[in-house]
Amino acid sequence: MDKVRVIQVKQSVFADNNAEADRIRKQLKAQKTFLVNLMSSPGAGKTTTLKRTIGDLKDELRIGVMEADIDSTVDAEAITAAGARAIQIHTGGMCHLDAGMTEQGLKELGAGDFDLVVLENVGNLVCPAEFDTGASRNVAILSVPEGHDKPLKYPLMFEVCHALIINKIDVLPWFDFDMDKVVEYAHMRNPDLAIFPVSAKTGEGFQAWEDWLRRQTSAWNEQ
Amino acid sequence: MDKVRVIQVKQSVFADNNAEADRIRKQLKAQKTFLVNLMSSPGAGKTTTLKRTIGDLKDELRIGVMEADIDSTVDAEAITAAGARAIQIHTGGMCHLDAGMTEQGLKELGAGDFDLVVLENVGNLVCPAEFDTGASRNVAILSVPEGHDKPLKYPLMFEVCHALIINKIDVLPWFDFDMDKVVEYAHMRNPDLAIFPVSAKTGEGFQAWEDWLRRQTSAWNEQ
């Protein structure tokens, strides 16, 4: 396995994160790169979902990945093994990425070479939701073991996302998780949220998620 | 059910959070109140663990609970139903509690009336670890579905805790979770960490956790 490139990003110096994020989005649009900001709690399955998605789409899309983590390179190594170009972003203790930090990662990855870049944000259902990274779309993963009440308790994450993946449906029989309720609560926060129940372990439900991702990528890159 | 009291806390004005936390600890010691700061990812089972612990210990200890949440009162309602006095702390979007915010909660709860007070922190494996709340002991919960690599990826949480509860062991057969590895990784971060594999759903493993909590509470309150 290739050695993973690790960069240490510094907190942004920009006073206006939203303006900086808009600038990044314009640049990505111009160079035809669709950037997904993937967020979730620790252990909801961001890396596993990403590995399967890369495996399914790597022959039709050029995919790059930025793995943000406080420490360690385990995720970038897993993504590299799955067949995508990946870099590891170390946040030095920071609990989220802002637009300036994302831009440092995009530069290091060489984002212009890719149709689709995925930023795997720090595992955290709170802080990452507060910072626009410049992504074309925000996607959250909620996993079945976390419980169906999460949209009630972490409202902002569900408000800022365009799509919600509900992962680990293979273990539904062993948890008190009400799929109808989570859909109802998530749509209370954001009526336009696209919701995809999946199992990253078995592949169940991935076709709908990947069709959405494919359509969004095309729409962004072709307009 | 009694209506839950909700307080909205404001970020602390104290320049030195650690000094403020030490001041709170001294005061708790003087009034014989043991304060546990309970932290985990969203959905790891803080409230369920707490409900069972309260049920088992409420006849021998006077227990009070502060439920911190960005929004909603679902947890405080559940705790009140379990038979402990509880207040709900709303952080107004903040991803953690600091010492000053904890003090506002202790005052509202009337901490002096209790042998044991549990602060259920915001569900977040990153930020709460950075702020000393003034607690006598820090306890983290990691749940089986989150995976055994979490001590590698979120080091600070495991460094600052005195005890680690590994919850949801009833679903071990359905997850690739290596108990030996998680113990090894957690002890790499903190060799003195007391580790308790439990199922808050079935009660398995609770005796060891509750014995630890009982001993720690006695030691703090009787010295």
C-alpha cells in the first residue's frame, strides 16, 4: 500500500467563513469538481460507506477523498486500499473543518483532477454542522444503533444536509429503532432531505444512494 | 410526570476554566457531593445506562442528574421517570459544557442535596474532553457498534477519563468488534482506565460498574 500523505491544517484566518466557502464552491464549479461533505457521529460508518461507494463508482467517476481526523491515518489507508486517491487531514485537535481548512486539503489533493471529491469530516454530530466547508452538498450518516431520536437532539446537522444515509439497517432486528419516526423527525428539520436506508456491510440500499450521488455529481459538473 | 425544569446556560465568562473547575471540585468535596461527567458519542447509551444505574442505586444514594442537550427535553423526562431528580440544561448550540456552565446547573439542581450528581454531557466524543467541568470523575461510554478503533481516533477522550463503559455488548455477535483490541488501545491512551463491558439493555456487567461508582462515591464523600 502506498504511504498515505498527511497534512496538518491550521484553523482558518478568514473572518467570514461563509464568504470563503462560497468562493471555494465557485472555483469547484468552474473546474467541474463536485465536493461532498460527509458528516456523522464517530462510528456511524462514514469510511465503510465510502469504501463501498468508491468500489461501485470508481470506473465511471474520478474520485478523490480527504479524510479528516484529529489523529491517526487508519481511514485514509482504508480508502487508498479501496482504490481512490486519498489524503489524510489532521486537524490538530479541532472538532470540525472550516472553509479555509478544506481549501488547504483540496489544494494538496489536487481537486481539479477529480469529478467527485469526498471530505470525510471529523466524527461529530454537532460542530461540523456549524461550518460551511464550501462543499457542493452536505451528507449526514445516522446509524441504526444511535437511535431514531437524533434529529430531535442534534437539529442543525439535519437542517444543513441535503441527504441523510441511515446506515446499519442489517442490525435493525436487534435495536429499538423506528424507521418511520426517524424519517418523520428528519423531515421536521428539513422537508427536502433525501433519505437512504442502507447497509454498508451488505450493500442493501446502495443503488438509490449511488443514483442520487451520480445525478447530483452530473448536475453540478455539467451545468 | 412532573414537568421538567429547563435552564439555558451561557458560555462561561471565566478566563481560566481549569481554575474555575478546581474551585467547583473543592466546593463539591466540602458539601460531600460526588460529580460524574458522563460523555460519549450521540446514541452510545448515556441515558439508558443512567436509567438502569439510578434504578439499581436509588435506595442507597441520593442521586441528581443534569441532562445537557443542545435542544429537546427527552432525556430529562426519561431520567425523571426513572426516579431521580433531573434538570435539563440547554446549551444553545454549544457542543460541550465548561466549568461555569456546569456550576449554573449545579446551583439550579441544588447539588448539596445529593450524594451523587451525574452530568450527562452533550453527545460528542471530541469537544467535551477538552473542558474540565469540575467533576470528581470523568466517565466515557463507547458502544460496540461504534467500533474498537475509537481510542486511536479520539485520543483525548480516553486520556481524560477515569472509567470507560463499553455498552451494547448484547449485540457483539452482529458487529466486527474486538474487545481485546479496544482494551489494548484504550490502555495505550490511559493505563489506569477502569473498563466495564456492559449491556444497558439487559443489565449484563452492571454490577462491576456500579461497584466502582459506589466505591468512588464513598471515597470522595467520606474522606
